[in-house]
Amino acid sequence: ILWYLISWRPDVVHSQGIHTPRYGGIFGELSLIALSVARLAGIRIVTTMHATWGEAEFKASFAHRLPVWAANLLWIYYRAFIRSLARISNVCSV
């Protein structure tokens, strides 16, 4: 992604639904690196987040796989990722 951003130099990058392991990490955290570099290069970032989890839904989805304390820590990590994504973006819609 970073290579394309550098070589194409778009005016705007639209990211949507990047909170998935498909983009690296648990929730797509590695996409933050590319988007941060793009933002520093003056490229506007527009993010639309589809199907984000609320706290109860998130913890319920991990309850059968993780101890409660681990699900709570993972929730804090996920929330920090979503907040970071919103901060990097020029425009963010949930």
C-alpha cells in the first residue's frame, strides 16, 4: 500500500473497513503506518468505518475463545486502534 501511495501521489485516499487482519496485525493496525505516511506527505485521508463493534458485542464475540481479562485487554487495544485511525483521518465516518 505504501509503495502505491508514494508512486501514485493521490490527492485523497479513502479507506473503508480496514479493521480486519487482512491488512496486517490483529485488526489491521499495519495500515496505520501507510496512512500516517500518506498524511505526512499531504495526502488527505477519508475513512469510513463499517461494522465497528460496540463494547458488549466485541466482548461477547471473544467470550468463548478468551478469558474475560484477555477480552477486556483486547477491547482496549481495539478501541485504541479505532481512535488512532480516526485521528489520522482528515474525515472519518462511522
